[in-house]
Amino acid sequence: MDEMATGGRDGQPQAKRTLKISGGLTISQAGESREKLLAALTGTDELEVDLSALTEVDLSGLQLLCAAHRSAMQLGKRFRLLGDNEVLAKVVADAGFQRHVGCDMDITNSCIWVEERTDG
Amino acid sequence: MIDVHRQAFKEEAYELLSELETSLLELEETPDDADLIGRVFRAMHTIKGSGSMFGFDDIARFTHEVETIFDLVRNGKLAVDKKLVNLTLQARDQIKSMLDNSEGEGADLETSAEIIAGLRALGGAAAPAAPPAELSPPALAESLPGAAGEKVTYRIHFAPGRDIFAAGINPLYLLRELRELGHCNVVAQTRWFPSLAEIDPEACYVYWDVILTTDQGLNAIRDVFIFVEDDCELSVDPIAVHTAFHEQEEYKKLGEILLERGDITLQEMQEVLDQQTRFGELAVSRGVVTPDEVRSALVEQRHLKEAHQEKQNAEAASSIRVPAERLDVLVNLVGELVTVQARLSQTASLRGDADLAAIAEEVERLTAELRDSALNIRMLPIGSTFSKFKRLVRDLSGELGKEIELTTDGAETELDKTVIEKLNDPLVHLIRNSIDHGVELPEARLAAGKPRHGTVHLAAVHSGDSVLITIEDDGAGLDQEAIRAKAVERGLISSSAELSQKELFALIMAPGFSTAKKVSSVSGRGVGMDVVKRAIELLRGSIEISSARGEGTRILVRIPLTLAIIESLLVRIGADSFMLPLSLVDECVELTREDVANSHGRNLVRVRERLVPYIPLRERFSIPGEPPPIEQIVITQVSGQRVGFVVDQVVGEHQTVIKSLGRAYRNVEGISGATILGDGSVALILDIPQLLEAAELEEL
């Protein structure tokens, strides 16, 4: 099962917060995961999601992360993914999610699927 | 039209078969090479696919069996061994004879059945549980566009229903299946994603644009989606066909792709195009398309570019197919042009008109370039012939119980197409000789302190305007004494004749000369070497033999690059003009009346303290009139022998376009052809080797 840990104190909004998602981010935890992402996002202006301990992810998980990023942008908040994860990278590639530029919703140019640029 | 395609198929199939042979022979040496196995499989697959498409059903059916076996090999279920290679080579020959049998019908069915039985036995041993039919790839009988063997690029739009997850289907698996069909680019479209607050976490919002290049056909793609078809938005459109027969047009421009997809109208595109900048960026900034649409289209463009590239690489060796006759016509026309140009230059220099001279010079330069590139088109690497010999050596040495390896060098050396064709038979003869007479049996080799394995080395290299081809073996070498004895017996030389090694070896090229004690099916009937010699001479080449007893024999064949145009030396006797191939000419010296008187009626002249025999051409051709006080001797070198030809006057070098003589003059001795000079007169081209032979016969 998944386990979510949030850093920082509860209560008032903080400048920066890290949400660590370990275990699975799949259809079976989809509802639960959405709640946690939503809660974490409400409590901060800058949310980092640590996926380094992710062991399983599927299309619904990718959708949730993308939606979370979208919500953050709409709320004027910052959202990014932390931690290299091979499982995640493979599913992202399989699903054809990786891209060179963000989509038209990506108003802050912070798309989470854009590959690291090496050419600057 | 159908016939054109059938012809194209045949040509392609022949090409594939010769490639197949090479691959198989290589495979025998490196049985684990997955690359080679793949190549064999693909060749079979293509022959089968296109064969059935153009109605060569027998071939398709037969090839299918072979392909089935190589599918097993490819999947590691069957190992490559000598037996398999043998059978496959037989199968290859069978396919070829089916092709030769004009319509692919009526081929020897028994042989086919035998080969298939042999292959099945091999395959059955590897996978006893599976009947061959199940192992075959699908779509043999399909002859629709996109049937097996033909690579088609499809654009697949796949938008699963919202509740697809609930149905227990993971779209990622479908994508994975698509990837297995061929080269695949997947672009996920995320624009329908709601925000976190609105999202139904168990619904599917994503849709995909997939660009897939596959030879498996449309149905194979549809099959992937068979379980979700009713519950998704799916379109599969072929966007490019990559056949072997048609040149692919350029890959599509980004705008065209967007247009085709209906993301943009023609008018919108035209408006954007009016401002020449990067189309994609502009279209986005205009708000006509979204970045996502552009991205997806860009992926498609890149994909097609790659598919295009891949095909080009595969066809690097032969990019367009042109009938050989058309090239011959082109070369003939260039020949005419060269002749006319020579006349133009001559006229211009006679007139002394500076303007005309300048034009003539320009024409001369262009003609020379045109001539070179026209001749270049007909140049082919000699390697295609070499690979045929590999098979020959393999089969022959097996038949004779010898272990012989053929090594080659300079396969990329280019020669005129017609020369290569005419060179084939003589080379086969020479190689047969090396295998039969040259290389010894393994036991004899070991006894002589040589490795069991004999080697025949075939090499080609450019040298000036000719190509040198060497055939070298490490066998027993020529027996000088046996040759001498035989030559004396045949009355070719007197028993006391002093001959250099070179002259002695040249004797084996005399008609009917063979020292082999018994006649084998391979060679030794004594019809070999003289035929070889004549064939090489007809190509205006020469042949030379050197050999060391016990160490091997080396045969050197020198062949001019092309038959159509040669450099030659223009000479005059009386009012007549003659040409001598410049490649044979060594030097020119003067012959005075005094010299003639001093030689006491023998046709010999002393050049740098060595005697050179000469042939007075005025006498030989019975040309009336008195020779000038100082004549010229053109000294030529043929098969290591220096012989002079006496002429009145040496005019100079000349680019000679060879015209064959009419039927009535074809067999005139000593003349190999004719050419037209700048002033419109005809000059005869001398057949030097034949003149020498005739002169030698007269002396005896």
C-alpha cells in the first residue's frame, strides 16, 4: 500500500512543502491519492512531490500528477516532481507522455513531462 | 502495367537472391550472427510477400516454408549448421529456377518437395510440438495494399472511453502491442485533463496520436484494438507506403501533415505561410493550432523522415533502376558526340577563327565531362561477381573433397558493366582450374607441410585505365617439365627450344593444351585456357601466368575499364589511318632504310641493345606505294613480349570511340573495330594480339 508523508507543520499555508509518495500510484489508490495531492496543494504555495520511492505507477497516476500540476498553475502555485524513478520513467515513455515543450495549459512553462534540457 | 510490376519483382528477387547467397555463405562461417539471420529472414520474407502480390504463388508458397525455418532460427529455436545452409542454398537455387521459368510455374516440383521435406525435418526436430503452419507470420495470402512485405506508415488516433480503466483494460498494453508491430512513435495528448479538483481519478482522459511503420498490414493494427473497439474513438490511416518498387516522395512538410489531419485549413495555412518563418511556431502564435497539435505533427514528420532514411540506407547500393539498354543508348550517343566534337575542334583550328575556337574548346571540355560521367554510370563494383565465385568454390571443393577458402580483395573496384559480364566466364574457368589442378587434397597438403586448408585469392585493383585481376592459389604450382614435354609432343616447340618461364607458361593457353592426366568434370578437357585467353583478348585485355612449383600459381589478368571509348595512338600508312590501343604501346622508334638493310631481310631491330621483332604493316595489309625514307616502329608489349609495328607516320594520341564493323567485315583478321576521325574519315583499330598470332604462325 501507499504511504504518504508530508513535511512541515500542519495548519497555516507554508512556503514550501514536500509530499512523498511511496509504493503505488495506480488506479487502485487513485481516489486516495487524489485526496492527498489536493490536501497537500491546498496547504502550500510550492509543492514538491517526491517520487523516488515509487514502486508502481499507471496511466491514472500520470493523469493525477498532470492534473495536480494544472491545478497548481491555476492557483498560481509552484509544483514540481522530485527524485529519479525508473519505474516512473518507463511508464512515462510507454505512454508517450515525455515532451519537448509543455502543452497549451502550461502557462508557467513548468511542465512536469518536459525532459531535462542539456542545450540550455 | 502488371507486367512492369512483375518484371520489377523479378529484378528485385534476383537481387535479393544473390544477396541471400552471400548472407548464407557468411552465415556458415559465423552461425550465431543474428544480423545475418535477420537478413536471410527478411530476404525470404520479401520474396514471399511481393511474390504473392504479383501472382508468383508457387514461389510464395515455397519461400514461405524456408521463411518458417528461419523464423525458428531467428527465435533461437534452431541452430544454424551446415545441413541447414546446404538446404537453404538449394532452396535459393530452386527459387531462382522458378523465377527463370518465366512465370514461376512449372518448376521442378519434385525438387521443391524434397527441399521442403528436408527443411521440415530440421524444423520439426527443433519444435516437435508446433506444426509449421502455426509458426508462420500472418498475412501470406493477403494482396491488399499493406500486405506482408510492404512497409506502410499509419497514423493512428486512439481515444479510449472514459471508463476504460473500470473495464479492466490498461491502454499501455495496447500501446506496447503496437510497438511490437514496427517502428512506432507515441504521443500522448493531455489537453482534456481537468484540474485536480474536478478530475475523476478513475476515468481516462488521455488520448494518443501514434505513428507506426509496419509491414504487418492494417488488420494487424486493428487486431490490437479488437477488445476496445466499441468503447473508443479509433482511426487508422495509412499515410505513406514504403515499397521496394517505388521511390518514396519526400517526407511531408509539417504544414501538410496538419492539413491532412484537419487541424488546419488550407486557407489558414496559406496565410501563415505568407510570413516565411518557422511554420509551427507561427501557426501556434496565430492561435490556429495548439502546441500539442504541432508537437504531434512534428513527431509524425520526424517518424516519416526516419522511415525514409532507413529505406534510403537499405537502397544505398542501387537507387534507381534503369534498363541496361538505355544506358547503352546513352553511351552510344555520347560516342557520336565525341566524334562530332573532334570534327568541330579540327574545323575550328583550321578556320583560325578565335570565337569559334573558344566555343570549340568549351564544347570539348563539356564533352569530356559528359563522356566521363556517362561511362561512370555503367561502372559497377566487381564484387557482385566475386560473391558468385564464393558459391562456386564452396560447391566445387566439396565435390572434389578439397578444403578451399576463397578470399577476395578489392570487391569495390569498378568496371564497365559489359566488361564485368564478359569477364565472368573466363574467371570461372580460371578459378575452376585453380581448384581442380592447383590446390591439392588435404592429405597431400599436409604431407607437403602446408595447412590442410587451401586458399584461392581473388583480387581486383585499379591501375591507370585498366583493372588488374589476380587469381592466386597456394597449390602445387605448374609443372614446367610436364608443360615442356607436352608442348614438344604437340609440336608447339622444338625439343631444343630455349624458353623463358613466362613463355613456357604462355604455352598452356595454346588451343587443346592440357597436362591433366585424367579428365574430370571440373576441368582438364583442354578447352579451358585458350578460350580464356581469347575471351580476355576480346576485351582487349591480357593474361599472364607465373608459378612456383609447390608454392602456387598466380594468374594476372589486365582488363581495360571500358569497351566503348579507348585511348589510342593514331598512325598513318600511305593515305590510310589506323589505331593502336595506347595501353599496349611501349614506345616509338625510327626505322631507316639503313636499319632495314642491316638486318639482312630479318624483321628485327636493335633497341637499346636488345633485338625486337617487327611486322611491316604496309606489307601485311598490301598497301601500295613506297614507304617514306624514315619509317616509324610502334613497339607494343603483349603478354610480356615486345613486338614492333612499322608504320609511315605516328600522328598522336586520340580518344577513340569504338564502332563495331559491319557484318561483312566482322571476321577480318587483325582488325577489332573502327572509329571515325575528326575529318570524317574512318580509321581501323588494330587487333594487336591477333596480328601477332598470325605472324607467329607464318614463321613456323
